[in-house]
Amino acid sequence: MRKILLFISTVLIYSFSGAQDKVYNVNSMELIKEGVELHDKEKYKDAIAKYQQVLENDTNFILAQYELSLSARIDSQYSLS
């Protein structure tokens, strides 16, 4: 009986641990650099898309938001800036 309970609890633990959100590593500075290059080529919508990929808890989030606001302002997307 103990072995069955141990087995069931082990299966449940492993099944719930796999249900957590996956965390993806994002190189935020690389995204920002790509966004700046797109901005310089006047591809503002593409630049904004790059900046929006930087996560809120990233240390470069403020820089990404700054760059996003510059691109959004030039592209007349005032609600984003």
C-alpha cells in the first residue's frame, strides 16, 4: 500500500511540475540593438515590435521603453509613446 501511495504522489508531483510556464532567455540588448537598426532604416513598426519583446522584469526594460517611445512618436503612434 505504501508503494502505491508513493508511486501516485511521485507521478502527481512530476505532472504538476511540468505545467509551469516555461522561461525563455532573451538577450534584451541584442533586441534593442536590432530595434535601433530598424529605427535608423525608418522601419518603425518593426523596431517597436523588437522593443516590445523585452520583458518588464529585464534590467534593460527602461531603455527598451525609451527607444520604443522614440520610434512610436516618429511613426505617429502616440498611444505607445
